[in-house]
Amino acid sequence: MKALLDEGLLVLSDLLQSGAGTCHPETAERLQKLSQDWEASGLHTGARRLDEIAKTLEDRRHGGTADPLALMALVGDAARYTQFCLQKYCLDAAGRRLCQTEQAYEEEAQ
């Protein structure tokens, strides 16, 4: 899960830095694939956001008139969502490690 979130944050960060002005065609494909992976992993909201960004990039590449500021707003929202998911993942992992440590101490004490 963390690897998927890290990859998503990397792609979104690249888009934010470039302003999507010089976006390669592969970026939309990468976002589409990542969207499918996120959906399969249970990140439904994030998957919808990535899919929307991918479709907007494709439309823009084929002569669409997507507003660049609206696109950047979509990317920013998706990046914030991804960051929140990463924080939640890390907190959950820390909680699991804490429980395992407590359990190990209890077993030693017996």
C-alpha cells in the first residue's frame, strides 16, 4: 500500500512542479494504471481523483480546453489526499508495532 501511495505522490508532485504544461503522454497512462491499482487496493476516492486527472490530461493533449488552474486544483487535491493516506498508513503501522511490543513485554513478564 505504501509503495502505491509513494508512487502516486511522486507522479502528482511531478505534475505540480511542471504545471502539467510539458506533460508527456505516458503520464496520463501512468495515472490511469495507478488509478486501477488504487481501486484494487481499496483507495476508491483516490482512484477516482487520479482517473479524473488522467482524463483531463488526455483531453488537453488532444486539443481540449481544460483550464490549467482547474487541472492544478485537481492535482493539488489528489496530492493532499495522498499525503493524508500516507500519514494514516504510518500511524496505523506505528500502532501495530506498539501493540506487538506491548505483547512481547507481557509474554516476557509471564
